[in-house]
Amino acid sequence: MDTADAIASTSAPPALSPVVIHLLKGVLYRDDNAPLWRDLLALQPQVRDYVAVLGLELALDPAEGYAFLRSRPADEDDANRTPRLVARRPLSFPVSLLLALLRRKLVEFDASGGETRLVLEREEIVELMRVFLPDTSNEARLIDQIETHINRVVELGFLRRLKPTPGSDAPPGYEVRRIIKAFVDAQWLAAFEARLVQAASASEDTTDD
């Protein structure tokens, strides 16, 4: 028996429980956990069948390398529908704005055909948002507010705070996670842009008065 056969014979078969438990806790990224990702691909039909009992469905994007669970669409008239296990999270206007801006930035980044990871410095994110926020003379307060919105997006899993560069005083950058594409689609962007136009129109009417 050669080395490759020995490794193959001792490697454990993919197990369903660790995959499902991880997905119930949050997103599974290929780059963060390659062994579990391989198990998910091998057990995909079993995972789908298992979570379906809980009223969930598996959202899997092999190309982008992420997977997560979401509630299956339910008939509002169905009195026996499964209770929702994945809670909906209401988003504030600034957080929704930041998500839309990050999604646009990712579209531009992908169109450039360069690197696969979009990394932004905090100052870049601040400048993205500054244009759409009310003018203020308190720069420090504005940055603190944007920092709060950034932290919220990190909590939601759409941004990942990177480790600081050794020997550098610069604040760490943020990687835009590609799972944002699954939540902020063209329809979501169109609806939010319409909301922006409506808000701008209301602001102009107030100024005219």
C-alpha cells in the first residue's frame, strides 16, 4: 500500500452533524474551513433533506465559496407552517446604505478583472458614505457614527475586519465578503435607490419651504 492509499484508507468519511451544526450557527466559507466545505459538497443532498425538516433551505454558491441556511418561502395562509428559525433583521437606513455602496463597489471591482478579494480601508468606506449623509461640522462625530455602521455590517457578516499589519499604525482594512451578493441583489438595489431618490426629493421640498 503506497502513501496515498494509506492516507485515503485512514481518512474519516464526511459526517453530517458537524456540517449542519456549523450552518445553523452561521455562514460556512470555503476559505475558512476547507475540510468542512468538502464535507458539505459531498453531503449536499443529505444536508438539504435534513434542514428541510426544520423549514430551512441550503443556499450554496460553489463559485464564490459560501453556504448558509435561510427560511423557506411559506404560504402566509398556511396555519401549519413551520415557525421561522432564521430571524429577519431590520436594518437602519445608514446600514442599508452602506450595504448598497459595498455591493456597488464589489460590482465595479469584479468588472476590473483584478484580484479576487475586495479590501477597503476605513477611510475609503467613510468617503463612500460621506456623500449621502447630512453635512456636519463635527468630523469626529461623523466618523464615529460611520464606524458604528461598519461594526454593524461586520456583525451581519458582510464585512470582515482584517488583522493589522505588523509595524504599521494604520487601522486594519475590511474585506467585503462575497456573500453580500446573495442578499443585496439587483432588485434590492433598485428598491433602495428608489428610496434614496424619494428621500432626496423630500429633502429638497423641505429646503424650498
